[in-house]
Amino acid sequence: MYKIAPLFAERIWGGNKLKEKFHFEFDKSPVGEAWLIADVPLGTSWVEGADMPLDKFYEKYQEEYFGILPEKFPLRATIIDPADNLSVQLHPTEAYALKHEDSLGKPEAWYVIESEPGGKIQFGHTAKTKEEFIEKATGDCWDELLSYVDAEEEKFLYVGAGILHAVGKGVICYEIARNADITYRVYDYNRVDKKTGKPRDLHLQKAFDNLVVPFAETGMIKPAEIWQNGVGVIEYYNKAKEFIFRRIRCNNSGYYQQSEFGFYTVGRGNGRINHKEVKLGDTYFIPKDSGTIIVEGDMDLLVASYRDQ
């Protein structure tokens, strides 16, 4: 079991819960994201115990610990802490990303850890045609155009290619995604970046090229929780070549059988994994075929994994 040291990303909408709630330590401000699992040009997570970055760790132990095929490490996981709304954005389709960005697409999802009263997530739009969307977007009619869902704690929202989305103010999320970084910003509330004195770039034409119209997604979900061996497990998402995400809840003690590798993040409370003390915000990697995982304490473990088929 290896502890993963997070990276921290400054964001103009960043809050203070990463320090106050999760007790992460950093000297940047404002920080909006804790990159729990990352291998991107802007930074790579550090694997403590192995004393190497995640990309080298994956390269060395791909067959032994991971047992998957992608040449590049395939996952990202982040805790998002917004003191203001994130920009409205979308991600391209796989084909578009490969052709125009030389990158894979970026399917992603959010699990709501905590939300202030009335917290919202921007999700989708009201336009019936692409022409209607472009007319309203270029006319700055965003109040008419954007749709929202209530940010309910412990619920999960999958965001596919071409879907407008934005985490709202005060909604702390765990984000899991494919390890890509292609985002097209559509609307940023006419904000000015204090560091540059200018509005942030928009990517309207690329967004129009990928926008799903009309919008007809189902919204947030919380599948049934299955209790066995002293732990409750919710399988929120499991799709080959994208990601696996589940939550393991322990109220006292129990155990969990693991076959695939997993990155285990403490999303609530604290306790022990395989008799090792863990606390809120910690992330640990457990290799594939590790067998029985012993869990003790009062906590939720958010588990990220991947499968080829």
C-alpha cells in the first residue's frame, strides 16, 4: 500500500476548505483543486514509499501492480473546492480530440462530498437546436440557456463528451476522469483574472463543434448500497476504458475483497486500512490481486480504478 502525495492547483474560484476541512498544506492562493491522482504536463503525483513520480511508478509496475494496457497512466482524481462558480465548459468527443488536439477525450464525473444549502451544479442547456444555442450564447442570454441540478451530497453525476457543465459555489466534489486535459470554456461570467488583468480565454467554436443538442441527460444518481462483511459498497460507475468509481462505507470494522488495483481516498472521517492509520483527504494505492482489504473506523473510502474490458 503506497501513499500518494497530492498536487495543488491555483484557481480564480478557489476556496479555503482544502485547508480548513481536509487539512492539506500548501502555500499557494487561491487553491481550488487538490490533484489526488495526476500525470499531466503541469504535474505528476508522487508515490511515497516507492520514492518516484506516478508516471515512473506506472511504467515500472504496470503489469505487476496495475495489470492494464494503456501506455500512459489512464486516470485523474481531484477534490474541487469552489468559493465561486467554475466556468461553464465541455469536453470534446474522442474522435474530435484525437483529430484536433492529439489527445484522448475526457469523460469525467463528480461525487458530491459536501454542499452548502442551495448548492447547484450547472448541467446541460435548454436549446432545442444548435442554431438556437449559438444565438443565445453569442447574445449573452445565459440565464435563459443554462440548466442546473441540485448538488445533493453522496450523489454522482456523469459528464460525457459535449455536455455543458460547471460545479457551483460551495459544492465540494471528488472528480474522477480519464487522464486527459482538453477543456473548452464556454462562459466565465465575464470575470477578470486578477493575475493577468484580463478575462480568461473562451473556446466557443470548438465548443459549438462538440455540443450535444438537444440535451437529454438523466442527472444525478445514487445507486443502491450493498452491505456485506461489515462495509457498505456503492458502485457508481464502471465502464471499460473510462474508469471505475465506487464508495466503501465503514461504521466500525469490516473487510472488502479487491481484484483490480485501486486508489483509495478518505472522503469522510478517518480510520485504518489494513491496520494503517488514514485520515480525511489521504489517498493510498493498493495493487491488484491484494485480496482482503481490512477497513476499520467511521469513514467513507472513494475508490478509483480502471479496466480494459
